[in-house]
Amino acid sequence: MNYTTVTFLLFVTVSAVLYYVVPKKIRWTLLLVASYAFYLWGGFSSAAFILCTTLTTFSFALRMNALSKECSALIAENPDDLSFDELRALKQKYRFRRRRWLIALFVINFGILAVVKYLPAIINGTPLLSLIYPEDSGLKFELIVPLGVSFYTFTSMGYAIDIFREKYDAETNLGKFALFVSFFPQIIQGPIARFDHLGSQLFEGHELKFDNLSYGAELILWGYFKKLIIADRITVFVAEVYGHYDRYDGVMTLLGVLAYCLQIYADFSGGIDISRGVARLYGIELASNFKRPYFSNSITEYWRRWHISLGDWMRDYVFYSVMFSRPYKAFTKFCKQKLGKTYGRIIPSFLTTYPVFILIGVWHGASWSFVVFGLYNATVICLGMLLQPTFDKITAGLKIDKESANWKCFEVVRTFCLVVISRFFSRASTLSAAVHMLASVFDLSKTWDYFIGRAAISDAMPARSWYLVLAGTMLLLIVSIIQERGTDVHEALKKLPIAVRWTILFALVIFVIWCGNYNSSQGIVDLIYGQF
């Protein structure tokens, strides 16, 4: 059920009305039914996967929680009889038993993810394909990829790790846990939820409030604006340049990559706005997943602003797990002794940065281009940390005011250029295509021929579409600047006279309806992150 269809809007409207009609104590049940109805709309074939993840995570988490309580009970029964060593040994014993359940759950859930998402790429890229299809080399091995498999797997495993770490007790109601895993506004492209933030919101049953409805509707409208006016229109040009990369060189290739930077931002952030808006209609606040990342001063800051929930997941469950491990602490101590405090602190962080960003790259897709995408971001971040002391000396020597608007503008432009380079790898069909495109940017031999003939621009997109994309981008930029300066747009709209407020919103509705790209020649455009 695509976000940009009338069917989806009717589904959301009906479910929201029913939510406030049924008794408050069973409203979570209605959300569960709606979530599974949404999930099964596209077919029943992938339902087994989310059910398997739900059941295994629920049962294994209960077992880990039971072991934690059993350990606590033994300690409570013998508070004075256990020596310090015996107490530590007892805790380690039960921690080891919980870890075995967690590892088994990792194997099951991430095993499912690996099989459906990465096994086809491995088989199709190796001689194994000829063994499966010995008589037809044109066939490709394919598996059904369940809707939102990456998002609900990471959501479930984050919950399981929290139970292992005894952050909170496991949920004992299977239906409520199933709702947490499958809550439909976030199933397609996140954000990746945390149980301690979302769980209570899902289960408590919310009262009907006009502010929730108005704010939710505004988020949905703004999301549709970004997706239908900007992302879906420019996708034709992006597909032309990336799909026929061997035809274009120089500025044309760069324009295609810049267009993709705009497309993926408008598509992903627009989809998240729709997700958060739909959830808000039920009084539920999903975690924010974007904070205007193209205004970042560094790649590190960029990843704190882009896909925030994925970055937080990697930080809490991968980065910290490595950083607090004994080998890491020993290596840090060794580096400080040999390299001094500054570089002794920086160098060990490479051991956490590279694994995190390789995982982020692989999370996005099963190809070498995504691996390089992760390696590139990790390398830029590590080089930035390594060279920061030198940069500080240079800026101090040149008497550059780091707080000045000009310097901050320079940092934003510099960071955006680094992001643009990464987009060669995150969109190209293969690693060789990405390398070819990146190299072709510096080949200006054919650039002016393309501009004179306007081959890619005029053939891929009519002038009207370019004007709409430009107008939409300018409006998006203006609103983003206002937000970057600390203004809450929703609150600012509320303070306006009601006639002015509704005129603005009504004008945006008409603009989206009249100029939105609903069903172009390429059909309905799916959310980009829906494929991840």
C-alpha cells in the first residue's frame, strides 16, 4: 500500500476514526489489526517472516528476563552469605546464559535478514548461479524480500539487547509486542523504534485532541509536498543519468548526482514526515529521524542528522559494545602510552568507526558499492579526527574566526561536497558504474554538446517539471532555514490569525494536488528507503 495512493489515505482515515470510537483500553488492539492489515495488503507470502521475528524475539526475551529475575532472587535470598567473588561469579554465570539466548536470537533474526536480502546477490555474483540454473544463464536467483524487513529486524533486536542488558522488563503480552514490531506507520522506512519510547504510547490509548490531528495532518501534507513535488518528479532525470551513465560526462553527470542528493533527501524525509504524521493522528509521537542534515558542519554531524534512528542504533548496540570491551580498552591504553593522549584517543576510535559504517553501508544494500559507501564515510570521519589538531593550528595561525558566518558557510559547503561524492556509490547499480561516473565528472569533452542538445534534461523531464522542482526546492530551503534558526513551524502557524493559517495550508494542499507527480510514465514511485 503505497503512501501516495488514495487507498492509503482512506485506510488511515478509517483506522483513525475507528481508533477514537472503540473503548480506550482496546485501542491498541485496533492498531494491531490495522498494522497487520496494512502489512498483508501486498500479499500473504512475507507474513511468515515478521511473525517468525516477532515470536522468536518475544519468547527469547522472556527467557532472558526470567534468567535475570532468577539471578536477582538468588542474590536476595542470600544477601550476606555470598562473598564478593561468589556474587560476581553468580552474575557472570547468568549473564553467560542470557548471552547464549541473545546469540541464538541474533543467528535467527539476522540470519533471516541475510538470506532474503543478501543471498540472491551472493549467488548471482558467483558461479553458484550456473549450478542452480545450468541450462539458462539469463535467469537470476531471487527471493521475496519481506516489507520493511531491515527496519523491523533492527527494531526487534534493539529490544532484545535492551532486555539482555536489563534496561527494562520484557513485555509479557504477545499482542502488544506484535504491535510494537509491526506498527504500520514505521514498517516501510522507519524510524527504528525503541520499546521504552514507543511501547507505552502504543498501549495506553490516547484521547482525541485537535492539536494531534492538526499537527499530524500538517506533517503528512509537508511529506507529500517533498515527495510528490520534488522527489518523484526529479527521479526521471536521476534514473536517466545513473541508468545510462556511459552516455554522460562532466557537468551532466554531476547534475545527475546533485539531483539524486535532492531526490533521496526529499523522498526519505518526506516519507518520514508522512509516517510521523500518521502516527500523530493516533496521539503517538515517533522519534525524529531528520534534522536538516545538509546544514551539517562535518560528516560526523551529518550522520547525527541523517537517519538519526539508524545512527543511534549503531551507536548504542555496536559502537558502545566495542568501545567498552576489554580488548578495546587495552588497545586504547597501549595507544595512549605510545602516541600520547590526543592520538592515543583518536586511533582506537577507528576500530569502532569502520565496523559501524561498514554495517551502515551493508544495511543499505547487498553490493560492493554500498560497502565502499560505508568505507568512504568511515575514512572521511577518521581522517577528520586525525587531522583536526593540524586544522586547528592552521586556522589559529590564519586567525580565522570559527564562529563567523562565512566560516560556517564554508564548512557546510565542504561537508555537502563530501556527501555528494558518497552518492556516486549509494545510487549506482554497480561499483564499476560508480567509479566510472566519478571519473567522468572530470571529463569535460562532451559536456557542452549535451547542454547544446539538452539531451538528458529536456528528454527526461519537461520544462514544467523542472520549474516545479526548482520552486519546491526553494520553498523547502526557506522552511529549512527558518527551522535551523530555531523556529517551530507548527507553533508559528498556530500563532497566526486563523484565516491566514488556513489560507497557507489550503494553498499548499491545492499546490500538492494540482502539481503533484502521482502517476507518471514510470508509474507510482516507491519510497527509496522502502527497498532497504
